[in-house]
Amino acid sequence: MAERKYELDWIRVIVFDILIIYHVGMFFVPWDWELKNNETIEWLEWPMVFINRWRLPILFLISGMGTKFAMSKRNGWQFVFERWRRLFWPLLIGILVVVPPQVYLVRLSQGYAYSSFWQFYPDFFSGIYPQGNFSWGHLWFLPYLLLMSLVSTPLFTYFRKNDAIMGKFAKLVKKKPVVLYLFVVPLFLVEVFLEPYYPINHALIGDWYALAHYYLFFLFGYLMASVNQEVWGAIRKLRFYTLGIGMIAFPVLLWMWDNYLSIFWIPLIASLNIWSWILVILGFGSIFLNKNSRLLKYRNRAVYPFYILHQTITLILGYYLMNSPISLGLKAIIMIFGTFGGCWLLYELLIRRIFFLRPLFGVK
């Protein structure tokens, strides 16, 4: 069995933390979101755009790596059952319990005259959001990951039974680490042929660009984990080169978006940017984060419940702060610490201690 990669656990925890902070940021930037503060912060768009390019792709890539490790000790049917248990039940409880308060607050902010959440709750099942109310909200990641896991099981089982394919890939990566940049090619093709025609909707149905885009990272993660030692050696060797490429690609991409229309160069630079920053995070993470600790064990178990709960807490805080006269900085501090603190209290006092709640929030 492969040695556990603690840096992956740390990166997963940190990226989900960034996701929570990113959603707090969505409350303040001019972009469309569920609730907006009465004053926006223009300069916040730049770090948000930077994070937005790689935050979800790296989560799908890490999920693909985790899939390889999970399948190494299970047969295909055992893996399917485990994925269903770990993803479907948290999705169901999230839809029924966690997401409805979010839609309720959005409707109140739009002037709907509900006297209480309980008056609204039956209406949650009326129509599909945003025209209606029914939604899986920020939990869209779970059905996408579940679908990818289920449809990939036969392919990954085939890979597992044919070590020769992975052996050739391992030798190639070890000999020429730069071969990892071949993964940019399918990313580029998806950007060219799907991105302009299928806007992301997170509804699963008709979301062809998002499905293809994120599935590639899921597949890349599995393939990279299949040649574990060689890939991590290559990523470490490339880390300064990938950092340099990323630092050039991102500002060039921003300039192209504003000044240059191209069906070739923008998709190419966008794909290079995403892949380079993912390799940067993995490369430097492998150097500095490959350490186990009690904190990591605790955070690794808590990260799934934090993900499920966080946006509801963020929106509750945002609803009561959106028209407050207090400063933007104080609002941001309240929302960040309030979101993390609320997730921690619910996890520590309820989910972690009540046995039947654990599987409903993805805790083993």
C-alpha cells in the first residue's frame, strides 16, 4: 500500500479553508452572488480572480488522487458503495437541511414576505433555483464528484489490472518531468471546443464544459497517484519552473481578457496558468507540508463538515451585516471568524459527538 501523502491532506484542508474565505469575499466583490454587501470592494476582484482559476480544479485533482488510494484496498463494487455512502448521504442531508436557509435568506432580501423559515420551507421544493427555490447550492461539488467516481470505476479498474500502461507512464515522467505539461493539451481542447458554448451552471444537466473540465483534473489526479513516487519527484524538480510560468501566465491572461480576443491564445494561456499553479502548490507543498500532526488529523476529519456547513453560516452573517453601517474590515473579520467558528462549534459539539450524524456529514 502506498505511503500516505500528508501534504495532500494539508493541501486539501488549506484549499477548503481558502474556499470558505473566497465565499466570504463573494459577499464583497461586485460579482453576482446570493447576498451582497451594501458597499463593494473593487480591488478584491484581483486576488479573487487569481484564486478562482485553480481552487476547484485542484480539489478535483486531489479527489482523483484519493480515488486511487481508495481503490487500492477495495474492489470495484466496494468502491462504488463507499463513494455512494460518503457522497450521496451528505448531499441529501445538505439539500434537505443546510441549503434551504440559504434560499430563504435570499428570498427575504428580495422582499418576499415569509413570516418564518418554517413558512418558507414547503416552498423550497417549488421549482428549480433561481427561478424556483429547490437547489443543492454550494454542494454541487458532491454530485459531480459522485458521477465522476461511478462512471470512472470500470476505467480505473482496467488501469489497475494493466500495470504495464502505468509503468510506461512512470518511466516517461521520471526521465522527462516536463512531460507533465502534456496534460495541458486536453485542457486546451476543452477550453476551445466547450467553454464558449456551455456556460457553467452547476446544475449537472447541460453543464458539459464544467463536467469535462473538472473530470480531466479528476482523471489527472488518478493517473498521477498511479505513478506516485515518480510524479512527486518530477513535481518537486519542476517547482521553480512552474512558479515562473504561473507568474508570467496569470498577468498575460488578464491582459488578454481586456485587450485581445483569440480562440487559440486565451485558452492556451488559461490552461497553462491553471496547470502551472496546481503544480506549484503540489511542488512546494511536497517540500514543506509532508508532516503529520494531531492538528492535521483533526482538521482532516472536520474539513468535510466545514465544507457542507460553511455557506449557510456565511449567508446568515451576511444577511444581518449587509446593510450595517460598520466598516468593511470589521464586517469581513466577523464573517470569516464567525463562519469558521460556527462550523467548528457545530462539528465539535454535535457532529463529532453524535454517532448517527457523522455519516450524514461525511465523517468516517
